[in-house]
Amino acid sequence: MSDAPQTLLVIDDHPLLRKGVSQLVAMEPEMRLVGEAADGSEGLKLARQLEPDLILLDLQMKGMNGLETLKAIKALDTDSRVIMFTVSDSEDDILAALQAGADGYLLKDMEPEEMLANLRMAARGRLVLSGPVTELLARSLRNEGTVEAVPAADLTDREHEILLHIAEGRSNKLIARALDITEGTVKVHVKHLLKKLNLRSRVEAAVWAVKTGIAQRGG
């Protein structure tokens, strides 16, 4: 990561929350708030214009909701990492957001210091999940029987290598840099390994790798 502060866009329909995040980020030299939006359509416009490093996105907004906004931002094919920031710990909401490509899912009841720590991690290309979200996601995978059902042996060496990076929460850009390949090549490998493992998102792949012990073994 360069020395320049990571840029942040906040999309949330609560003015008080936006002000709180703004004050919090102002104390963090690694980050700079570049925009605020009160709804999804305004947020999408700013995401297109500003191309921020990070987008903090509320899930439950009037009009264009967070999930619709997330899908629209991901369709822009920008490098922006989108972190859901919400009060909802509903399994349906969590899975829907992660399957739509969210790069993290944080609950609004966290302490300010914890919030900043998670934003720092996200800025460095890491996957960020609130503790209850990780537990719920692991339980969901276990209940579906996915953990035991799919062998990792079908993965190529390169796919296995990329899976380990995903388990560490690294973005496609960071994986590409580490392996000295293009980001486009990483995307193709991720798509193939998800299909082979019968998983729907890179977040599920990260949890799957940890639950099966692949990440701990390092291969």
C-alpha cells in the first residue's frame, strides 16, 4: 500500500452516523473521507466519480437499498472495496451481501476503536467481518454440509495457492501483486475455484478454507 491516505466514501441515510464516521476518520492519518451520500443512487454517482479505495455502505436505506447499491457498484468494475455497515445480523442479509461481492460486513454496535481497526484492515486489502458474522457464516456452511462435501484435491496448484491468499482476506489486487500475475488472471482462477468447491463467494471460500484446516496447514 502507498503512503497516501486511503480514500473513503460513506453511504448511509442517517446524518448522525455519517457525522460520527467523519469525526472518527479525521483522527486516522491512514484514511481520508472524500464523500458522503444519504441514499443509494447518490452514493452510486459518487462511487463512479470518486473511485474511492473504500466504501462504507448501509444495508437498509429507503429507495435504492444497500444490496442494490452494492450490486450496482460492483457492476462498475472499480477497485473500490465495499464494506457493509449495518445493524442487521440476519443470516439472509449477511449471505446476500457477501454473495453479491461485499468485501466485509461490520455491525454498527461495535466500539469506535474496533471500527477504526477494521477500516485499517480493509484499507490494507483484508476481509473484515464482525465476530458474530464469522460465527454465523461458519455455522451456515456447516449446516449446508459444504465443508465435508467438497474435496480440495480438484484444485490446481495455482488455485490452491490463491485460496490460501483468499483465506488471509487478501483482495485480488494484493494476490496479483504477491504472485506476480495480472488481476484479471486472479479473477479467472477465483471463479474456477469457487465453481469447483461449490461455493458462492470468496468470503465463503475463506471460511471454508479455515474450517477445513487448509489455511492452517498452509497447503
